Amino acid sequence: MWEHLRERYYLCGRNKKHRNMKITIITKECKTKDKNATTKANLCFRLRDKDVDLKVRSDIEVMLDYWDNDALSYRRTKKVPSDEQKKVKVLVQTIITALSEQYNSATADVAWMKNVIDKCVYPISNPAEELTTVASRMEQYITEHPMSPKSALVYKPTIKKLQRYEAYKREIEGEEGFTLYCETIRPEDYLDFREYVINEYIHYNDYPEFYEQFNLGMHPPKQMSSTQIIGIMHHLRIVGHWCIKMGFTKNRSCDAFTIPAAVQGTPFYLTIEERDKVYNENLHNKPELEVYRDLFIFQSMVGCRVGDMFSFTKDNIVGDILQYLPHKTMRKRSQTVSVPLTTKAMEILKRYDGKQEKLLPTKQVYQYNEGIRAVLRECGINRMVTILDTVTGKEVQKPICDVATSHMARRNFIGNLYKKVKDPELVSSMTGHVNGSRAFARYREIDEETKVNLVNLIN
């Protein structure tokens, strides 16, 4: 991988015990799509001795047009600030000295060399402190930061992708010792990781032997939606901010790259007529579907999240009112949500009174989603809706019974209520949203009827 570098320049670092050891400094031009940008290059260090040949690209960037390769410093120029010129010159000499003094032919490897260079480039307050990987800090975050077990599980796939990415860079792209450290990670590293995530399903097919070591089995990488990719990048930024807050690093590169906003499709939900058709459907000969139907209708009547619904007990019912603290926002805002129970909701509760420990039967979320779709098919609720294909970014038409999930029950509640009262603050008081929440807009659609009624107010 070093043969294509722009130029090579040599400087020897001597070690009394290893007189044949030599340190080579090479410039590798930085890639950029901006043709008018100043040409920059990374300084790459190569250490050679008998049976030793180590290569590491440093994070030191220099402007090639003003860089003196013989002196390993900048020529006299006003284009580069004098402080920067002095800093780079001293830094290069510091690295050469550190490598020379700490070199041991019996133990030297790429990880050691990278660690020595990074400690010179990014000096830390405690010299004895070791660099920590991004993956290990993420593990620490989900262990020490208050969060639900369900939230912690969301970070696990991101950690595994980070580990596969590092191995891919080392074994497939040939970057020996490549590791992402919290103290040294750069904005371009985040973007490169994002490209890997986008293309991992392709890499999996191109390098099957490489991926065998990860025992992916029945869960090979698949093409990810833009929303999933955005979520992964948010994980990295959240952990980066946490590391800064905890004093683990001063590296703020997590703020130096852009995460685009997730593109949301037009919300779809059942009309009141469709909902009532499902409620009144005779499913006595299919008791399993009957349970899924009751769960779905109850959730549509109270607008809670599925995780909250499966946690309800009799203690959450006060008279004819459901009261609960939404788990998702409990740690940020402990505000009780109160929802008056409709006659349909009360009737469903009576069917299951005393039959289980919780207020209602509980299911795995994936089973519940499959059950909802089966119920809608059984009831003939199959009108076409427009959804956004998050992988292609294009709108596609699907029967509503094929794309329904537990979250649609929440939209059933919010969307139909909003059509009746046109008051987002009143509706959000029963859903757990903060007043003025941007997230609330995802659950409702301002349809043509609403617009007509609105302009008629000034007719």
C-alpha cells in the first residue's frame, strides 16, 4: 500500500542497542474532492531493522507546496502560521526521538509504534494513561450510563460493526494495527466507518472467508436503511460527547462531521371506521388472533408505546383512567401521563382481568407485529398506503396490512384525535410528548379536510 505514495524522504533515528534501526518519513497526499483545495499530506513513519519493518500513518498533516522534505520542516512562508511551522518541526523530532529511545526489536509491532506516535501527537495529562478504543468506551457507556436494558441492546450491533470495521481495515485494506481510539479518532475516520457500514453487505459477499471469523451465521449483514445508518452514527456521537463530559478525552472530532436528518414518510394509520371493524370482527375461532386484536385495539385507544403497554399492571388503572410514566422519557422528564379509558378499552380489560400478572397478555414485539398484520388481513383491512423505502429513498405502495406495526396503534390514537380537536398540546398531553415536540409531527397528517376546515375559518 506504500508503493503508490507521492515521495519518500529519509531520516535516521539511532539507538545504541540497535545501530541498524532506521526511521523513514514519507508523505502521503490527502484525498479531496475539492480541486481548488490546498494540497495536504500526512506524514507517515516507517521503522526498519533486521527482521522488522513497521509502517504507520500519523495524523500530522502538512501543506505539500510549502513543505521542505530535506529539512523536515516548512520553508519560510506566510501561508502557514509560524506557530504551526514550529509545532510540526518539533513534533517530528519528538516522534523520532521517542521511537528511537523506546524501540525494542523483540517487542516492537505496529500497535506499539502507533501508540508512541499518537501519544506525541495527542499528549494526555497522565503519561501513564493508555489510549482507549472507541468500542471499549461504548461498552463502558452502556454499562455505566443509566439506560434501560432494551436501550443498551441497541448499542451492541454498533460495537460489533466497529470491531468488524477495524479488522477489515487491517486484514483487507492492509492498514496494520488499525484501531479507533477515543483520543485520536478524526472526522474522516467517522466518515470512513459510515462508508463501511453502508457497504458491509457487499464486503460480506466479496470476502466470505474474512467474515467467517465473526460467526454471523443466520444474521449476515444486510443493506441498511438511511435511518439505521443515522442511528449508528448517532451512537458514536453520543458516546463521544459522554467521553468528553466524563473527562476521558478532549478530542471533539465527534462534532466535526454532519449527520443528516432522517427522512420520514407520510404517516399512515387506521381510520376510526377501520379500527372499529377490527374491534367488532368475530375471531372466536382464532383465539390467538383475538388476543393480538385486543392488544392492538387497546393500544389504539390509549396511544402508549408498546413497551409501556406490556409493563402495565392493575396499579396503573385509577378509576376509569390509565396513569403511567413513559419509560422512554422517564429519566429526562418524570411526568405522569393520564388517559381516560373508553368503553372499548374497559371492555378489553375485563376480558383479561385476573388471567395474568400484568394488566394484559405480553408478547415479544416481533410476534406482536406479525400478529397485528395477520389480524388486519383476516379483517380485510388492505387499502394501499404510500410508504418511504428507507433503503432506496423512493415512495412505494403497499397494503396497510403488510406494513402495520405496534407503532401504528400509537398513530391510530394520535392521528384520529388530532383530526377531531386540532390541538397538538392537548393530544400530546396523553401521549408523553413534550409540548411543541418535532417528533409529534411524525404521528399525524394534516390532510385535505383539515386544510379546508382551517381556511373556512377566514372565509
